[in-house]
Amino acid sequence: MTYNATDYKTHWVSIMDLESNNNDYFKLLSKKLEHVYCINFNDTGYTESEWLDRFGDMPLDEAILAYAQKYDLTPLNNFAITPNNNC
């Protein structure tokens, strides 16, 4: 199979879109983890590729719930925390 310049450009744009989407995905993931469990993505101990391999086929909220169940995390709303307290 041969590729021309247009094929490479299309492939490169697809990679860039994927990286951009992954970047947005992991920013949102981290924010949701902080909001619900007071941890960020880095605290999970997973690399991005490990997370996607394990949870990437699930919607984001479902993936977070699956992660939380796997590690027996308790949501912050189960504790008496005042709105002024930060994680």
C-alpha cells in the first residue's frame, strides 16, 4: 500500500484530534475526580494509556464509578464537609 502527502496529512490531523480529545478528556476526568473524590488523575496511579485500556470504552462518569468501586473510594458527599473546605 502506498501513501501520498494527503494521506499523511489526514493521518496526522487524526492523531492531533485524538491527542486534543484525550487532553480534554483527562482534564475533565481530573476535575470530576477532584469534585467527587478529592483526587486528581495523577493520584489514580494510572498512565493515560493504562486508563484508556481499562476504562476507555465506558462513558466518563461510568469509568469514574468503576474506578471508585475497584478501589473502594467514598464520595466526598458522604462526609460532613462545609462548602469552604477544599480537598
